[in-house]
Amino acid sequence: MSDLVRVEPVALLPTQGGCAVFLGDGHKTIVFYIDPSVGASINVSLSGQLPQRPLTHDLFLMALQTFGAKVSRAVIIRVESEAYHARLILEAENEIMEKKIVELDARPSDCIALAVRNGAPLYVVRELWNRLDDMTSTLAEMRSNDEGGNGPLDLGIL
């Protein structure tokens, strides 16, 4: 696993075109943009809120659990034309099937939503991580500009 960097969601910020998700390892922070509905789904889970009805990511996890599967981890693997790509790793085992590991192509936003709900780790391929710009100071500046708590950071700062 030395070729992977473990990251955690650091902040979710609404933007004109969607939602900016900041991921960090404690030393560096990266950012990419996701659909606002998935950003809201991630925020609901991270804030500990329980929606009245299951959201799509909750439904998917319930279906996985029904078949004896769980999210093992998620890995952001590459960027192509500003679009991030990820792999969702599932482990399944039930009374009729021995342990099986399945790797699925997935959007990083969906991977994050599922990983935070399942308590699964999130990684970025180290080679990609090293190429991405460090946005730690940008996030700190955005936070300091919002000290009054009335700005966009109220939506999902962690």
C-alpha cells in the first residue's frame, strides 16, 4: 500500500457549478468538483444526519449488505481531461459464496459517499497525489474569510 496515500474529506464547499470536495492527508490538501447532489449526500453522512428516507448511496449499501458485501476501500486512480477516475473495492462473502473481492470503476464522488457511510478508507494513488497541487493554503484562506460563519462554508465544513 506504499503506492497509495490515505486521505480524508476535509471540507465540502458549494460552488456555482456544483460542489468542491477537499481531501487531505494532514500535510497536503487536494480539491476537485462534484455534482451538488452527491456533495449533499456526503455532507449528510459526515454530519451524522439521518434522512427520512434512504438516499441513493444508502440504498446501494443496503443492497450490498443483503448479499453479504461491503465497501472495503476506494482509490482515486487518475485524472483525464480534468475528470477524476476511481475504483471501488468491495468484499463479499455469504453462505453460498466464499470470500470474493470485486473492483468496480466508479466516480470518486460516489466512492467518497459510500466510503464515509461504511467507514471504509479512501486513498489516492501516490504518483497522482504527488502531481496534484496542494490547496491547503487556499482552503485556509477561504476559511479565514468566513470567520463570521455566514458564508458558503456553513454547508459542510468538517
